Amino acid sequence: MELIITNIETIPGKTVVQHLGLVQGNTVRAKHVGRDFMAGLKNIVGGELKGYTELLNEAREEATGRMVEQAQAIGANAVINVRFSTSSVTSGAAELFAYGTAVVVE
């Protein structure tokens, strides 16, 4: 079953028939020495820090996947009002947190 994920409170054309509660997923990622070295070089010449962009994209995908697994485990077919948050855990490591409201829609 394909789960609908959205950052808005409703899904156009669908009706929420059951509210299942908050679902969440997270991951903690540490910096990579090679990425740090390349980021240092980019600070000199400027430009996108592609290594960090990739790291954040991977972290978002992993956190979202864990949120989706939790939603499916409780019988949801959609997660609405999805949000992302980040926080520093320790020097060189950060948490990416995805959360939303699991619902059943028709």
C-alpha cells in the first residue's frame, strides 16, 4: 500500500476518517572526515558543499522512512502535517527528526 505523505493538514479529494496519532522517525548522523576536508576547500573558493547536501538528503530519507514504517504499523494510509527538525547532538553529529499525524483517509 502506497502511503500518502504531505506537509499540509488535509489531502485534497480525501476525507480523514480516523486519526491515529503522532508518528515519528529520526536518525543521528556524524560528519565524515573526507567531507570536512572538501568543505574546508569550498570555504576558500566558495560554492555548494555537496557532501553535506548529500548527507542531509540521506538523513531526511532515512528519518522519513522510519516515520512511514511506524505509520504503516498502526494502520495509517497517510501522514499529514509532516515536519522536519534538526538538532545538534554533540560536536560533529546532528539529529534529523521527521514527524507528522498518522491518519486513515478515504
